[in-house]
Amino acid sequence: MKLKLMRKTNWLLAGTMMAAAGLCGCGGGEEEVAPAGDISAEVEAYYAADPEFFTFATPEDIPADLEWKDGSEQEDIGSPEATKGGTYNYYV
């Protein structure tokens, strides 16, 4: 009987704690939200204020003799006897 009561108490305590944690995220102070609209002029002025920092390029600016590397020549990490592939399960 005592064990049954402890289990019930634990469930009630856990439920109360979850409800309290959920309610902690509700409400709060008023946050200032930027108005929606076109800010293109502001962005252009920001970029123009520091032209040394920003670089704008096109695909034509890429060198023709550039050698692309994708890492496929690298050795595998881990044991050679390990099974390759698989599924990564992550639960929140």
C-alpha cells in the first residue's frame, strides 16, 4: 500500500512540476518588435558605410583554375570493422 501511494505521489509531483515549467514560459514583459516593411534603403546605407568589410561577387569572379575539394579523399574515421551507415535517433 505504501509503495502504491509513493508512486501516485511521484506522478502527481512530476505532473505539477511539468505544469509549472510550462507556465513559466507564458506571459512576460512586452518586447519591442520591429515593424514589418521595406528596409532596403537602410540595408544599402549600412553596406555603404563600410565597403571594406563587405564583398559582393558573382560566379564569374570564381577563378577558372580553382580546384574544388569535397573531402572524399580523406580516410574514414573510426574502426574499419565498424558497420557503416545506420540511423541516429534523438529524442527531446
